[in-house]
Amino acid sequence: MAELLVLVGYSAAGLTFPSGLMRERVLMLRQVFQQAGIDVVLRIDLSPTSRQELLRLLRRFRNSYDIVSVKCVNQGVATVACRDRRVDVVFFDPHNHRVRFNRPLANILRGALELNLVAALLKEQNSEVFARIAREAWIAGDHKVKVVLSSGSVSPSMVRAPSQIVALACAMGLPRDQALSGVSDTPSSIIVRNSQRRSQEFIEEGVRVVLPKAR
């Protein structure tokens, strides 16, 4: 998969690891991708069932991963995840009828909405699922929210080139400029921001310590 990512034009990949995976195993897998020429971004996908659980997981894992994603399983989790600055990406399962990405959530979203296009379109033959993804894309475009486009690949056969993912997003109704940003600028900005957040100079959003220059 690492070699294929290079072949189709990627320079970095977000890898999702189980929270309990041993550090040595993570380092070994990261090295495999780096040797192929792919920078590795460590990501965790949280699936809390309540507001309290989400806040507890954010306190525990926020500083351990480059990207924190939250799967919104109900309205309470979705509202908190969209408002909390510690959440980089929110994701809505198109099969979950209890909650969906809507205009009120778009208005409060601080992070980015993730659309797992390839995984959904390859596995599904359900027009209702397609319609829900298309509606999310339309709301995202209408409210100009940040969007992260991902394949959700779990095997080399699911890897698609950035241009193919952009084309899929446009076909689902996302404006082309947002689709292009979804595979380039938006993910990159999340990584840079979180790298700055972990630096010694960072105090809080918009506040940093200015160290004196050496003479």
C-alpha cells in the first residue's frame, strides 16, 4: 500500500492505529511507509457514546496523536465534537439514522467534516447511503466548511489517486475548490496547526510565548 500511495501521487498518509497498540509496533509500521517515501501522520478515531466519554477521551489522547477524529454516533456527541477545538475531524456514519450532518452543526463546526468516499461507494449499493453522503457534501459546500476527503482504504485495492477522489467528491455535489482543498490544503493545515500546538511556545489558540533571540 505504501508503494502504491507513492505511485499515485501521495506524499503523506494518515494511519489509524488502535489506542492500545504497542509503541514498538507503531514505530515499525511508520518506518515501513517512510522507507517508501510517505510521511506518516498518526491518527486516532474516537467513537464515544456520550458527551462525558468524549471529553474524557480528548483529555487522554489529544496530545498523543497528530489527528483526532470523532465518529458522531448521536446528537449530543456531534454537538460537542463540532464545538470542541481539540477535535480535528468529525465523521458521520451514513447508516446511522439517529444523527446526520445538518445546517446547525455546520454553523458550529470548528474542525473539518470527513467524507470517506471510496469506502462508501465501493462497498455500498444503497441509494439512501449515496443520498446522505451527497447531502453532507451539499451542506458542506453551501456553508463553506472545511472538508477532508479520504478513501478509508484498508487494502491496496481501495487506494485511489487524489484526482480520482476529487472527481468523486465533485460528482457527489462538493464544489471543486473545496474538493481540491480536501485532499491537500485542509489536511496539511490540520497537521501544521497540531504540530505548533505541541510546541513549547504554544499557550492556547492565538496565544504563544515569544522567546528572546540569542545575541
